[in-house]
Amino acid sequence: MAKRRGIMSEHLKEEIAKELGFYDVVEREGWGGIKASDAGNMVKRAIEMAERGVAEEKK
């Protein structure tokens, strides 16, 4: 199976991980070391940020 290319930039992923409190795991173990729930929360947060950005643009 081909590895999918990420949509989020590394910087954005790192900022969200810091905000959610699991960046220390990323530093120690890489992205593969985070819990599935943390990954899900990271995606939720990125979606919230994107939706807010779209709403701001419509104003």
C-alpha cells in the first residue's frame, strides 16, 4: 500500500500537538507513537480551525 502524503504541514501538526499536550510523545517516539485518540483529537482541532477560517472569510 502506498504511503499517503499528509495534508497538514509539519508546523501545524506540531502546534496542535503542543496545544493538546502530547508533543513530548512526538519528540520521543515520532508521530507513530501517539495514541489513536490523540490523532483523532488533532484532526478534530484542525477541522475546527479550518471551519473558523472559512467562516471568517465569508464575513
